[in-house]
Amino acid sequence: MMDTLRRALQALDVDYADIRFDEERKTKLALSGRDIAQVAAYNPRGGYVRAYVRGGKAIASFSRIEEAAIVAQQTAAAARLAARHTAQAISLAPAPVLEESFLVTTEHDPRRVSLAQKNELLQHYNEAALGHAHVLTTQFFYDDSFAHRAFANTEGTAVEYEYLIATILGVLVGRRGDTAQRGLFAAGGSGDFGRLISRDEGIKRAAAELDELLGARPAQAGRFPVVLDPFGAAIFIHEAFGHRSEADLLQHNPAIRERMALGTRIGSPILNVSDDPTLPDCAGSYPVDDEGVRGRRTRLIVDGHIVGRLHSRETAAVFGEPLTGNCRAVDAGYGPIVRMSNTMIEPGVSSVGEMIASIDDGFYVAGGGGGQGGIDFTFASRWARRIRNGRLAEVVSDANLSGNLFTTLKAISMIGDDFQMIEGCDCGKGSPDGHQQFARISAGAPHIKLDVATIGGIEC
């Protein structure tokens, strides 16, 4: 395969071109209650070409490896045509030439597990959930994905690399009177199938959370001090700040770019945030991105100040900043765009007990319901408890968190010493062609305390 890609680039009259070919294996299972909603195993494959000529750029995708050379020639011709009509020339930051293979090895490889065994495990967790009297129905999903990718460019980089991930997600739905609520279960997020086995305690916790939520009143709306659990704090930093660190979202927005300039104080002096695709066994981990650039840890916030951004070769050239190895594509149908990998709040020195004890009237919020990022962000909680006089009190529902990026990060007054990574997560982001790309990412954090945050709920 690599020889075919290299030959496709040899005769191109371009300033730069690269070509990628993906071969994938995917398995998807879904249950709705006790009904089988989906059983699918498929093997998509295809390639993607980028060509740059005198500041013009063209892209193309193709299905068969035999088409690589002709599609590369057509893409180069399109780039020459684009150069005549380009108002602002596109350039690339220099990148080291890399020739290496990064192949996946794992002790419990999901590719060696039969479809029947995967279905049996999913059915087991589904039945365990439905065995709780207050669980009305369920949705359970099993998903594994293996990708072998080959990448070459006209500078001499030639790499082969693989991704492997397996996850289970469960949604438990309950109803009591006029109140309906959900409990969530998630496991996996790496290439080790063993991480999906013997997770019955997670089902029990999800069912217990659902039971408490069905008897809970909605949270009182207002501005309160808040303690976020590690899951919630991880989603918070992903939504509130992570997307603002992706340089392509700042590139054409001068106002936000100015407010997010390097050196700007954006958060509390105790806040440190980084992005690291080199962490082992995380959903957002990878050795090399889809521009052939090796992944590396990038410090984003140090002592409350912005010190870094996530880049592609294009955005690194625009900003004049170092490459970070964060340009990623979902599959052969898409070109790479700037994406987070494993984004995290680094641990501090406080205990969660100290945080709760410091609050007279506030909330302990367990996140994980998803959210939306931007200068003004929001994310949903799984559940929450009221804090009264320094102690955890009753469970409340609908304690969704919202706020402004620049004020909320400065409201962090305590950071815990109990760091955790989310097991697996997908993140959607629009690509230049207008389609949503869902990349596998992860996020991590310890408990954190916000001195003030806006909680949704009911006005009292």
C-alpha cells in the first residue's frame, strides 16, 4: 500500500501534496429494551488527497487504492486552478520527516472476540439494568473500531499507524408519576476488550442514580458556588475552553483571537490545562496525526495564563506557533481538521471534603450529560446534590451548568488531588465542507470548586 501511495505522489507538479489510505473494521450492536435494534459489522476503506500549489489548495477522496495516482493528478490540477482564484495564499508550517510504523498491540484484542460474545456481554448488562424495578426501558450500544492508515507526502514522510477502540454505552430510562429521568453507564474507551468485562457495579450505580433522580426536585436556579466531580470538571474544561484552544476556530475570528492571545490571563492562578495524545489507553490517544506529525503533550494554560494552542500545519503557519500534532480525520471521507485529544485539568492539592466543607449553600454537580462550547458554554449534569452548611444534602435534578469562559475559569478556587480520565467520549465539530465530524476524544480532571456558577432549574 505504501509503495502505491508514494508512486502516486512522485510525478506531481506541486509545492506539496499528501495522500492517506484507510482500511477499517467496525462492529456496532444496539439494544432497545429487549429488542435488537442493530447488528452491523463492516469494513469501510478509502483514501484522501490534499495538494497545494502557489497558495492554492485542492482536496479529493477516493474508494480504491488503484485510483490513487489518477486522483492525485486530478487534485494537483485542481490546486493549480485554485491558485488563480485564491485571495489569501495557504501555507504549511515545516514538519519533521517521519518514516515509521505505529501498530496496535493489546492483551485483549476485540478483533479476536466473536460477534456472539460481544452480543452476550451487551445482553448481560442490559438484563442487569432491566432487573431494577424502577427501570422502565433501556438502550445499550456496543461499538468497536479498528483503523489501519497509511500516509505519505512529497516531503518524504511515510507512516503507517493504527487505532483500536471498544466501548459500551447504556441509557437507563425510568418514570415515576409525571417524572422521567435517565441513568448513564459507560465503559471502555481503549483497545482493550478486558476493560468492558465485569462492570456490573457501574450498572448498579447508574440504576441507583436513576432511582434517586426519580424522587428529586429540580434544582433551584441561580448563581451558587459549585463543586464539580471529575467527570463534570472534564466535560467543563472540554466545552468551556478546549474548543477555544483549537486554532482553526480562532483563525477567522479576530475578536476572539485577540482575547485568546498567548500570555492572556484567562483563569485562576491555580489552573493548569494540557492536551496529551501520548497518554496510554485513553480514547483520544494516538502516536501520529493525519498529517504525519507525531502527537505530543501541549500545555494550554499554565498558572491561569494561555500558553499554547492546538494546531494543524496550516494553522501553525498562520499563527507562527509550534506544531502540536492535533490535525485529525474521522475516516477517508473527510480531510483532517484541528481536534483535541485527551484534554485535562491537571491535579491540585485540595480534597473534595475540603471543597464541600467550604460551601454554606451551593451544589455538588456530577457532569456527563453533554454540552456546547464557546465563549458562553453550557453542559448538562447527570445528577447533583445540594450542599447545605458544608455537607451534602438532597439529590436534585436538572442542575445544568452555564457560564462565560472568561469569568468562570477565574472562579476556580480549589482543585482536587484526585485526578480521573473519562473512559470514552465522542466530540462533534463542523468541518470546512459543512458536515459534522465525530472524533474520539477523552478528557480528565480532579474535583474542582467554582466560587460562583449559573445553575439551571426552577426559580424559587
